[in-house]
Amino acid sequence: MTDDVLSRPGVHALLADGTTVSIRPVLPGDHDQLEGLYLEMSPENLRRRFFAVSIRSAAMAADRACAPARPGHRALLAEARGRVLGLAEYHTGGAADSAEISVAVAEGLHHRGVGTLLIEHVVSAARSDGITTLTADTLADNHEILRLFADLGLHVDRRREGPEVHCTVALGQDDAYLSAVETRGRIADVASLEPLLRPHAVAVVGAGSVPGSVGRALLRQLQAGGFTGRLFAVTPGTTSLPGVLSYPSVGSLPTTPDLVVIAEPSDSVPVVAEQCGKAGVRALVVVSTGLEGDEARALLTVCRTYGMRVVGPNCLGVLNTEPRLCLDATFAPGRPRPGTAGVAVQSGGVGIALLDGLSRLGIGVSTFASLGDKYDVSGNDMLQWWESDGRTDLAVLHLESFGNPRAFSRTARRVTRRMPVLTVDVGRTEEGRRAAAAHTAAAATRTIPRQALFIQAGITATRSIGELLETAALFHTQPLPVGTRVAVLTNAGGAGVLTADACAEAGLVLSRFGPELTDDLHAALPAGATVGNPVVTTAGVTQEQLRACVDRLVADPVIDALLVVLVPTAIAEARGEDLLRAVTCGPGRRARPVAVVRLEQAVPVTLLSAADGGDVPSYAEPQAAVRSLAHGARRTAWLHRSAGTEVDPDGVDTARAQEIAAEYLATHPDGGWLDPRTCADLLACYDIPQVPWAWAETEDDAALAAERLCGVDGRVVMKAHWPGLIHKSKEHAVHLDLRGEAQVRAAFRDLETRFAGVMAGVVVQPLAERGIGLFAGAVQDDVFGPLVLFGLGGTATETLADLPQSRLRSTGETPIARLAPLTDHDVHDLITSPRCASLLFGAPGRGAVDLEGLEQLLGRLSRLAVDLPQLAEADFDPVRAAPGLISVLDARIRLLPGRAHDPYLRRLR
């Protein structure tokens, strides 16, 4: 392979069979290969492509595709290892929003998804060019191309014209198309992971002659784990290692392994990887550390060029506990118990802790991947694998960074409908983010957008490994609580108090018992028992009495979960073992979750075997059990909620907004804050309500503006403006409650004097009506994309550590945030957040604010942030909210050079 082939621009993506291809623009030097693409076609395929068989057709098609760049024309090709696999192109023919498309696939490569993948990339490019419709003419007997268009997921109109069919494809970005793209991506992704996670043959490079080396440990694990496939070692100078034959190079192996594990020094890794690629290896696990700069780029280039998926570098390895496979390509101590939890981590140490904890709990592991520096295989890949492997029912993630969070979010939203997805929310502090970045050589993600992603995707985010394992124990053994109402049953009053506090702090409520339940509990318990909630049985409760209480409580409809808190005593009738048998008599038959707290327990969480073969989680402290139940209640609420509909406000002029942004950046190539008039023009494109205002550059203009807006004696506000001004109040550049011409003129002269030489003019506004001051804003996060924030006025942060470019003010409370585009559920969550709801929904003597108008404002802000990738941040503060009124009093918008990014376009990292 030549250096020219390796250096060509493009993105990499997966075909339906998992093969990696490069999608890139056609270059003039591709002419001969493109002509050959057509010349190698069968006469029948040539006829279907050109409607006739002519030797000149191939040369003319290649000429057209390789012609110099021209407006309205794009040509993309798919290639692998320097061979062109297919071509797709479109040209507008002078039309503003329509283009004709054509596609060709190399002979013998049909039904592998080449044409579909090319058209997906063409659709993305066409949208960025403002094209809304693609057309194509094909022969009526060209069933393959007709099926291709039909299966895209886009709306296609067909019109028969003699022997031809005219197809019109509408390029709407709707859920049907995204779902179709996701389905194709999932199939391709899972196929590409087969050689990695279900290999038939594995080779370890770097086992060496030193028994204590990492490579030797990997080889031992594979042997001791009982790997059922063929196993080789690659160690120059050594022909045999204990129990396995060794070969001098990958190329000398008797058969090509599906998976190669590399444990070589960092400077050797790219060379070994290229040997693997040339030999036809499909997957690599690189446990080597220290790859930087050129070595890192060389490794990824080689893997993409030869179509190898790679885990790592700087990782612990991978394993798959399927009995027919028994793959343990890790150097973790011990051997995890086979089970149903899929685990993906970036930290090897965290991975070891999770493997041990899940095995100890009896949950076990189905598949494990230590992703390390995550050059390629990611948490998103593993979620899709677990979704389809038929074994995994619990997904566990520990991720310090995200490559494509929006694609991850869509995958997670789908997977969490089928199984719980648990994660540890790491990097919650600046110190934690710095440590994560140093640890994994990847930019750690910021807290606010990451937590928004978890909430919107239904991911259960815990704050520690211990909390994750506690929650996994409950999810694995018990039904989810249908609500937040808990009954607490204990043999010690003090323990009940601790548990009640824990429930209140976690957002759970103690159920109120009805008279019938109260009477039944009194009848079942010994004298002196307290039948409230918590139910205190006294220390002398017997096994039979406790069992009767448990059975009665879990059968009552006012209870969503039962928490039994036990303290050992020396009373013969209340021995701990007997009481535990009362609790575990048959939880598998119950519709409500039951958890036990044993205050003498030595380990944080364990599982108690029940009589019917099930298990009950047992915790060492009430807080742990309550946290787990709270996570379960939140998961139930998320599952019972529909997916939501993306907000699509009417009256939006996206084209004009994009023109305004382009015009501003043409004159301000480095970007900046918009002046008030440009800002107002942009908001008008989205019909965002603004308080009436006027721009004035002289004292006379200011006086006339005040009179026009509010009359002779009206009350007005005057705000100075100059390029780069952000904090008006901090600069004392605002005058409030001005009455009459004299005060307006005096205020203008004051601002003009104090800010001489910088002030460009002033904004004059009527003094706002009474109402609630709110904040709404948007920030374009480098990793997560647009993020919408909402809260009480002044709750945004000026130095918002999570969003360092934001200038939003701080009063010590962080706003609520959701990733855009917002759904109707997201908007509802923002407005009903505990920090705002009590004010927005009214109180005695005060009606609710204009909630529909507030929903519209947030939806329009979301659309603005999604439409304009140049939008670095938007700050509406304050937004005045009152009954029948929503109005932006002050708006600031900053634009930076940026280009549209299609987060759902299929491509590898």
C-alpha cells in the first residue's frame, strides 16, 4: 500500500458485514479506478446503470465524476485497501433545492451495503448544501436500486414512465430515517465485533520468555480459561511456550487469527499492527501503554486501512464467558463468574473491581471490555453488542470520555428500554476531570452535559463503584418499584429512624397505612410493637410474626417497596437466621421489591438465597438500600414514559437565520458577540418574544425613543452597548426607572461621558412589568453539541466550570440542562424542575405564568441552537414571566466559526 492511499482524506464506516471502508470525495487521480469500476461490470449491470451497454459509458462516467469541482455537484466513493468499491454522486443542474443522484457498486459486492452507505453520506452532504429532494431514474427491472431507495427510511415517490421508474426522495430528517440508519449501523457494528468477541483463533504477540510479563499473563489466562478456539503465541526467537506453539511473526502463523492481542513496547505496536493487517487479522486488543503522537496516529491509520477493530491501547483486555468460547484475554486476577452483566470500562482497575463485585454477588459477567484510551471500540459499540447477544440483561459502564455522545444517547435510549444501563458518574469535579484526562489520554467530559445525557437516555448514574454494585444487586434480583412509597419494617426503633431519614433524603416517601392494614399488623405483632411507618416489631419478634408482617405489607397496594432492617439480638426467639428466613420465604413470587438491611453485615451488599431459588439483596446500611430503591423508582418512571416528540415550533425561518450568521462571520471571521440589532434580527427568525426596544446613538435619539416607546412620562431602562461588552451591570452601564425626557437625557450623557470612545450607542426599553425573572440559554459544547439551560434569573454561571466559554452569571445555583434537540418531555422537565415549579405554577393569590409561552420559548431556543452550529452561546437573562406574558428583556448571542455536523451519520471515530 502506498503512502498516497493512506493519506487520502475521508471518514471510515462499516458495511453490513462489518467490513471497514473509507468514504471520501472523488479526486482527479481516481479516474482510472472509476473507469475500471464500470468496465468490470457485467453487461447486465452496465445496462441497468446506463440504460444501454456502451464501452464509452465507463470513460464518460469517470470523466464526469473526476471533473474539477463545480457548484451543485458532489461525488463520493467508497474504498477499501485502495480499491474502489462504489461511487455515488449528485448534481443539481442549476436547481436550488433538488438534485439528481446516481450510484454504482463494484461487480460482486452487491448486498453488502456499499450503495446504501454511500447514499446515506450523499444525503448528509445534500442537506448541508440546502438540497431537500433527490431524484433518480432507473429501469423498472432494476430491483436492487428500487429496493435500496425503498429501504432507506426516507419518503420515496415512484412514477412509472414506460420502461423506467422516476424516484423522488424527500430528505426530511425524521425519526423513521434515523431509526433505519441506526438499525443498519447496529447490524454492521455487531458484525464488526464478532472477530473481537467471538474469535475462532487468537494470537498473543509479546508473550516473551519472561514468565512474569503481561504477555505471558495473557497467554496463561487464555489457556487456564479453557479457550475453545486455536491459540498461538508470536515471539521471535522462541518456538515453544508452555502449552502453546510460538511463531516468529503473525505472517508465519499456520492460520490467520481473528483476534491478536498485542503486549509489545509502544514503538513496536504500529509495526505489529501492520503485520496483522497484511495477514488479514480482523481485530486487535492492544494492552501496551505509552502510545503518543505519531505512534498513536500510525496505529489508528493502520487499523482503519486494513479494516481492523481495535480495543485499547492501555487496556486490561476483553473476555466473553460463553461456554462454547471461554475467552479470557485479560490479565485480571482470578476468573469472573459467567453471568448476564455486560461490562465496559476505561479504567482497568475499575474493571477488576467490577468483575470481582459482580462475581461475588452471583450476577456474573457475560462480556467484558476494558476500553483504555478508546481509539476505536467504545461504550456505544458494547451497548449494541449486548443488545443483540442474547445473554446480557444488565449493562455496566464506566466511561471517562465520550466520542459521539449524541449517537451514544440514541443507542442508550433504545437499550435502556430492554435492560438497565448502570454507570459511575466520574469526573464530577475539576480535579476529577483533570485526573481522568491524564489517565485515559482523552478529554474528560463535563458534568452538566454528561448528566443531562444520562437523564435523557434513562441511564442509572451512580456516584461510586459501591453504589453501582448495590443497585445492580437490587435490579438483578427484584422487580422494580412501581413508585416511591416505601414501608420500613424493623426490630429496632433507632434503625427505623435512620432509614426514614435516608428515604426522605433520597426522594422516597413512607407509605401511609390504612386502618385495615394497621389492624392486621397489630394482630400479627407482639405487644409493644409500633404500627406506624416505620413498623417497629420490638426485639422479641418471632420468625412467624415477622413473616406474617412481610407477607401482609408486600400485598398492600399502598406500598411500592418493602425495606426490612434487622439488628441481631440475644433473644432466642429472634435469632438472626430465623428472621432472615422469614424475609426470604418467597420474594420471587412477590410483585414488589424487598430489600434487607443487616447492620452487623461485614460487606456492603450481598445476596440472600430465598426458599424458591431467588435472591434478596442484603445491605450493611439503610442508605445503601434506599439509594438502590430510589434508582429503581426513577427507572420505572422513565420506562413508563413515552420516548417524547422532538419540539418543532412553527414560524421558524432557518434559511434567514443561517444567512445572518454567515453575514456576521464574513465580517467578523474570529466570531464575537452580536450587536443588539443583529441579535434581535436573529431572534425574530425564531419568533422569540422580546420586549419592545429602540437603538439610539445620540441624546436626541434616546429621548425620542423613550417617548415613542412609553409616552412622555413613561418609565424606561437605558443600557449602554459597545463591542465586547458582556457584563452591563458589573460595568454600571445600565440606568433603571428613568422618567421623563430630562432623566433620559441625563442618563445618556452619563453613559456617554463614562464610556467615551467605546460606547457605540444605547438600548432603550420600557421598564418591565412585574413578574418572575427567569434565565434561558444555550451553549454549544465541543463534545455534546447544543445544550439548553433553564433556571431562575441569575442562576446560570458566569464561569460555569463545565462550560468554560460561557459568560453566564453566577449566584451559586446551577441551572437545569438538557441536550438539544429538546423533546416535549425535556421541555416539561425543565419547567417542572423543583427549583422553578413552585414559582411558575402559581401560589395562593397569584396565577401561573404563561406556561405555554414558556414551552414555546424553550422549544424555539432549542431549534436555534440546533440550526446554527456557529452559535457558541445564547443568554436570555432575564426572561420576564407572568400570567399571559413571556418576554426576553435582555439577550446576548455569541457566534464562532463552525460548520454543521451530522451526529447520526454512520462513521467510525
